[in-house]
Amino acid sequence: MTFFKWDKNYESGNDIMDGDHKILVQMINDLYVEMAKGDGKKIVNSIVNSLVDYSKNHFRREEKLMKAFCYEGFEKHEAEHDEFIAKVSHFLKNINSDSITVDVAVFLKDWLSNHILTSDKKFAYYLDFKKTSDRIV
Ligand SMILES: [Fe+2]
């Protein structure tokens, strides 16, 4: 059974955002599989490093779009991204501790799912509205 299943509800209608989100979902799935095995600190470390790198690039792309379209929710959204990076970076620092469990993968899944369904969809809706209205007026 897939831990983090891609759902149609996650689709924002923006191909760049959706493509990035699908890759992040896959990375969290990979992380869960390795963590559930319980013997892969090295590989978990490598997946989390890739997750931090990919998230940073993805957030940069979203934030660039927000700035380009003068999105009024930019600062709040950017703060959510920063908080996520801080949490994942903290996890990375503690990766060698024995207290790390699959709860981390559950946290990442819940955070991303919630962020996509609320903040990203709100922005995607705004983006779609802007593009449509720019064509009309
Ligand atoms: Fe976002």
C-alpha cells in the first residue's frame, strides 16, 4: 500500500506546481519505505538531503510566480515555506538519534498535503483568476 497517495484534489491546475508536488510526494514515500525498514540511516539521510534541496528549489519557483503576479498572500506563504525548511533541517541534524521514527514521514505527509490543499490551492486559484482576467481586460 502506498503511504502517500497522490490525489486528484492535490491538482492545482498549474503544471509546474503539480509536477514539483508529485516529486515531493514520491520523495516522502521513499523516505517512509526506508524508515519503516528501520535500517537505513544513511539512505534516510540522503533522501532527506534531496528533499531539502528539492523543496528549496520548488519553493523558490512558487515564490517567483507569486512575486511576478503580485500575490498579496506572498509573505504568509513564504513564512510557511521557511518554517517547513527549518523543521526538515532540524530533523536532518538529529537523523542519527535513535528517537527518529516514521512519525517524521507522517509529519511531512500531513504538512505537504495540508499546504497543497490550502495555501497552494489558494494561490493557484488567484493565479488562474489573474491570467483569465488579464485576457479579458
Ligand atoms: Fe507553497
